[in-house]
Amino acid sequence: MSRNTCFMFSLCLFFVFAPLQAQSSEDFPINFERYSDRVLVIKGGHVYFDQIIAIASRKGLIVIDTGKAPSYTQEYRKIIEREFGRSDFLYVINTHFHFDHTDGNQVFADAKAIISHEKCPDMMRNFDRNRANFVAARQPRIAQWISQRDAAAPGSRDFLYYSDIVISNSVMVNDLTNNYILTLPSLTFRDRLTLDLGDLTLKLYYFGEGLHTGDDILIHCPEEKLLFTGDLFYKETLRCIYQPEFDADRWIDVLDEILAEEGSVDFAYDTHNGRMSGEHIALVRDYLVDLYEGLKAAKAGGLEFAEVEKMFAYDLKFTYLERSGLDPQQLRQDHAESLKILWTKLSK
Ligand SMILES: [Zn+2]
């Protein structure tokens, strides 16, 4: 057997045996943490999580995002039912259409409604139409992740990261081929939606275009002082300007509204990387406002980019971002990129 054939043979064996084990295991542990009496965070994997949130409200159970593989989500559901001692699922909320946030919807088909932004159902339909191609395209990517995992030192963060995505993607591919029922949101909104759950409230905000998929929403629970960010904000970065087309005014309006009251967000959970502080979100907002308003004024004043670069130098205006604890070198690089992109947007 050539080295290549041998590799492909191992890969086939992997797909035959590995994908069918969706229970918690040493290779893909399923853990959960109680944020509070009412909020449960369930995480599959070691470092790059397949994560869902469950909230126990007086009116029923709420689930935020449903994971990438129904086989795993079945296990997550068992944990929710066991931990809360109830199974009255009221709402599922999808933060956006991506497979790793909606594939498990079918596990909660008994909920009263699945909620999303109004753009999400069509995007999910489109994904479903292309499902076979998506699965085919994942196979070589999984093969690549296997070699990256095997090149990393066992037990290192890289090893665990690639191990997480290899195993969870293999289970997902198997599910998308054999065990997937397109389960669309049944209640959608355009701008904002408030859910009165008796003892707590969930405020849903459409975030707008230009950061992730364009159907992304933020979910704020004022009583728990928690924000759920889907794939919009991650704790490893404050950066959110990647492309010239983005809804700057909406982004700022939404963040201002969520952060209007002192202490309205203690923590924010994204869907893959663990929680970040409320201050992290406030820094994202402050930076956006400072850069956007500042550059708009500079543009109106007829300044050239060379002048703007000096006026808005990182060291002059933005070292406050280091309160995030992130690497100053990374913050400086991200700022240089964001400045250029935002200037391009304002120059159109
Ligand atoms: Zn996503």
C-alpha cells in the first residue's frame, strides 16, 4: 500500500467506526455547567465546543442553538431534562442559520416554536438543497484536520482543537447523510422581538449585515445579565470590521440598547469558545463608536488617509482596548486593518 492509499484506508476505517459514537467519551466529552439555577450551558468537546444553552423559565424551557449533529443533541436534551427535571420545551432560538447552530433543531420538534431572524429559514433551505455537496466537501477537510491533529503534540491545545472538530464533524457528516430532518424556524422577526417568559425576559435583536452570515441575532436576558452572541463576538478578539459593507449604525444602536443600563451584561456566551466578560462587549461597542464617529468626522473634514492614520493611531487613542486582556500586538494589528476597511467604506 502506498503511503497515500494507507492514509485513505485509515480514513475509511475512521468513518466506519468513529462517527457512530455520539455519546460522551474521552475523545469527545459532553460536559455541562450551571451558570445559575435557570441557565445551563452544555458543551461537547475539549476546547472548540459544540454548545447549546438551556434556560428554565416559568413558562417553559428555552434552548439557544441546537448543535451540529442531532445524535449529539439527543444527548444534550437528556441532560437538560435530567438537570431541570422537566421537558416542557417552549422555544428554540437559532442565532443564525449555520449548520452548527441549527442541525439539532429536529431534536426539539415538540417545542411550541423555533425562532430566528426572518432571513434564516431561506438560508437553511438553501443549505438543505446543497447538503450532499456540503457533505462531500467536508470529507477532504476532515482528512486535513486529521493530519493536523496527528501533527500536534498529544494533549496540546492544537491536538484537542483538531480532535474536537474531527470527531464532531465526522458525527455531523454521518447525521447529515442518515439522520437529518430539515426543521425550520416557525416564528421569525425582522428587527427586535421580546419574549416574556414570566420570571424572565429574552430580548432578541437583529444585528444586521456584514459580520458573520447576515441573519445573526443577539439575545439578551436582563434578569440573568447574560448576552448570547452566536458567532458574532468571540473572547479571543475584539475585532468586528472585516469587510467594507456592514450595518455600522444598526450595530451601534443594538449594542447601545443592550448596554444602556449599568451592569446589564455580566457575561456573554458565544457558541464555541466559552464565555467572555460584559466589559469585552462594552469595549467592542466603545471602539466601534470611537472609530466610526471619528472617521466620519475626518471624512467630512476632507482629510486624507495618511492624516487619518496619524490622528487615529492605536497608541494615541485605543490603548484602552488592552483592558480586555488581549495581546496588545494583536489589538494593534486588528486596529490597522479595521481602520483601512472602515475608511474604504466611508470613501464609497
Ligand atoms: Zn456561524
